[in-house]
Amino acid sequence: MDITHNNRNPLRHQIYRSITESGGKHLILTPGCGIRHPFEEDTIRYLQKVKIETEALLNK
């Protein structure tokens, strides 16, 4: 629901938690069962950006 409702703070937290729990290794960022419509393309770009930023922050 966070993706379809563009809830960015919960999305950022989920990405951070996934990266820290996995150690950032072998992580493929995908939605659970698919992204329901409607969703905004901007939200998908945001997810990609947050993943890259979070990995960079944790790898310092």
C-alpha cells in the first residue's frame, strides 16, 4: 500500500531495514507480489534513489 499511496517515509524505512538486516548483500529490491495500479512512476524512481543513497551511507 505504501507504494500505491506514495507514502515515502514508510518506504524509506522499509528499504533501510532491508539493507541493514541483509547486510546489503544479495539484495534485490522488488515489491512483494507486484505493484498494484495506480502508482506513480516518480515513486519508483524515488525507491531507486533511496536504495542507492542508503547503500552509500551504510558503506562509508
